[in-house]
Amino acid sequence: MPTILTKKEEHEKFISNLTGTSITEIAFVQFYPILLFLLKELIVAFLLKDAFINTGLKFILDFFVLIIPMLVASTIGSNFLYELYIITTLIIVGFLLVIPQLEKAGRKKISIKEEINKFFQDTFANEIPGITHFRSYANIGTAILILAIDFSVCPRRFAKTENFGTGLMDIGVGSFVFANGIVSPQATGKSGVDNSFWRNIKKNLISSLPLIGLGFGRLYSLKATDYHEHVTEYGIHWNFFFTLAIVKVDLL
């Protein structure tokens, strides 16, 4: 007689014993936002211009150009990732080669080379937006996968692995540690490190309290709702927020 599993046991089986995917596919998913960001900046520069100051338009453009394609690449479009790259690249090339801007009426045309150079100078002149966009996509990608991974729409190969292999979700903690580290007071030279060992401990623990609070909140909610727990991921009582809190503490 076949064993009848509870809903909780079926869900645990659904997310267990996974071996991940290739490093190449993970890299392609992670680098796709770079193309999306370039496409968005080209749309703003060549089509919207002054109209982009509208907040509602900004949100709509960001949602449909930056978020939706990333959602598709991580779920239903994961088997067509290379095709998504080709389509996005062709659109970008179209903007660069087919729709160069013209100067005001009565003046000569700006060459394609000059227009492209002007675009990159205007986009990257004052700051390098890569850090902000990386940190944004770390949050966006995490939100997408955490919600999608419990459903069949998200490929099982993207889920966290157990004994061997690499899944897309395996880079989550590392991405957050890196994203927080590059803007930390220690990295930016604004830490104000004190020579007092105990004072540094107190300062770092206080700054980690929000993460510790989130960690205990998640622990309590899981136990109270009897939600399935993947023991091989963090164990019985540990979780993602506790890891970030511990890493954040810097005693130097």
C-alpha cells in the first residue's frame, strides 16, 4: 500500500534532494540585469527624455523593463534564456544604430558615434550606478525566487542544493553579504572605529539588532505555523537573518 504523505511532507519532498544547475546558466541569469539596465537607460535617453521626470512613468518603465524580464528569466522563460539575451541585445542595438537623436531643428544631425558617446558620458559621468543596481537586483532576485521556488513555475534546478551542485538560490546569502559589505562603514572609510574592544562590540551588536529581531521573528513564525523547514539549509533554529547579523559584526 503506497505511503500517503501529508501536505507538509509533500512540500518538503518537492524542495529536497536537488542538485542544481551549471555555473554558466547561473552566470547568464545574473548578468541579464546588466542588459536590462542598459536598455532602460537607452529608452530614457532616446525616447522619453524630459518626460521621465514623471514619477509614475519611472515606476512603469522600471517595472516592465527591469522587473518583468527578470521574473520571466527566473521562471517560465528559464529554458529560453539565450533567446531572451538575443532579443534584448537586438533591441539595444536597434536603439544604438537605428534611432540616433537629432539636434534641435535647423541644426545638423549628430553622428551615431557622437550620440552613443554622449549617452554613456551622461549616464556614467557623475557616479558608477553599478553598486546601486547590484544591491537592488540582489533584493529583487531574492524576492522573486523566494516566492516562486515553492511553485512548479520555478525550475527545480534553481533551488538550493544539498550535498553537491550549485543552484541559483545558493548565491543568495553571498550576494547579500557582498552587497552590504561594499557600502558598509568599514568599506567606505566611515566606520569611526574606536580602540575600545568592548565599545566596538556594543556598537556592532546594536547595529545588528534589526537583523537579529527579523531572525527571531522568522523562527517564531515558522514554529507557530508549523511551516515546512528544510533542515539541511540552516538547521532547526538558524536562518538567513542570523547569518547576516553575525557577518555584520566587526570587532576590529
